[in-house]
Amino acid sequence: MPLIASAVNHSRERTLSTENEGFKNADDLTRWVRYLLYAQVIIILISIFSGYLERQLLLDFQNSTYLSQEQAIADAEASDQRQGLVAITYLVIYIVSIICIGKWIYRANYNARQLGAQGMKFSPGWSVGYFFIPILLLWKPFQAMKEIWKASKNPSDWQNEDVDDIVSVWWALWLVSNFLGQYVFKLSLRAQEIEELLRVNTIYMISDIVSILLALSFLSVVQSIYNMQMGHHLDNMRKHVDEWSHSDNETVVRMIK
């Protein structure tokens, strides 16, 4: 009987290894993407508060509230230092986010293929690469993400699946966020007067609000795709467990005979 058990276990382990050699678990990667998106939201909220303080300082300058020039200069320098610290912190979080999100998109595309999706037009590499190609980045990454969504929803017949509105919302916010970011950057380079600085401040805060919505919408996209892929993966595992049980019974019967 120990020989029978050993043979059955060996057969089960060999089948398990074969069935799981393609699909790559994305638990840790998805968790890190989630943490980084939360971190983005937190630092952007801090940025909005810091921007509000800067706005109050600019209004004080505009209304000639300061009686001492030394105090005005000191407050201006403190504001610049605070804004600089927030900007550097956000930049670090943003760069790490880009790396992890790029890896997650690559993994999501790859896993959709391992789940059985055939004929996908976008490779794992290009699903990420199109984000860095001028002009094409305006629509190609969106098409790639729609394909990943559909292939994750129904790998066997993904071409006939619809895409939830959250994917379009995420992409619209991504375009608006990038437009506002470039616009406010160019505007800030030539802003000299108080009125111009106040305008830059307002657009910065609007851009921050859009960035929060962008992070939250992408979080929803990530979680939905992850859940769909893991659901299919677990279903496949349960199916193979049933097959193993049936096969094990037949193996035992043959060995006894």
C-alpha cells in the first residue's frame, strides 16, 4: 500500500507541476500595486493641503498683509521647501509605481494567454511599451488594456466580450491628467506675477484631484482583472483536482489488480 500511495502522489505532483508551469501568481505584485496607488492618493492629498497653504501665502502677498519683508521672505522660503519636499516624495512614489505597474500589466497580459486566450494582438511587452512611445501612447495602451480585460473575463471567447466602463473612465482620466500636467508645467515656467502664480496653483490642485481619481480608477481596473484571472485559475485547479481524484481511483484499482 505505501508503494501505491507513493505512485498516486507522484502522479498528482507531476500533473500539478505541468498545469501550473505557465500561469504566474500575481498576488504579491497586485498587493504592491495597490499599496503604491494608496500611497499616491495619500501624497496627493498632502500636496493639495500644501498647495492650499501656498495659495493663502500668495493671497497674503497680493493683499499686502505682511508688515515685515523679512517675515514674508521667510514664509516664502518655508513654503518653497515644503512644496519641494512634497514634490520629491511624490516623484519617488511615482517612479516606483511606474515600475510595478509596468510589471503588473506585463504579468496580466501573460497570464491571460496562459488561461487560454488565443489571438491576442498585443504582446506582454508592447502592452507596457506603448506607454513610452509618443503619439501612440494616446490610444495603444488603452487598446491593450481593453484586450487584457476581455481576455481575463472570458479567455476562451474574449473577442466577443464587452469592457466595463471603468476602463474607459481610467483612460479618460489618464489623458486629462497628462494634459493638465504638461499644461501646468509650461505655465509655471513663465509665471512671474502673483496672479499668474495663483492661476498655476489652481490648476495644480485641479490636476491633483484628477490624479486621485485616476489612481482610484486604475486600482479598480487592477483589482477587477486580478479577480477575474484568479477566478479562472482556481476554477482550472478545481477541475484538475477532480480529474486527479478520478485518475487516482483508477490507478489504485489497476495496482490492486
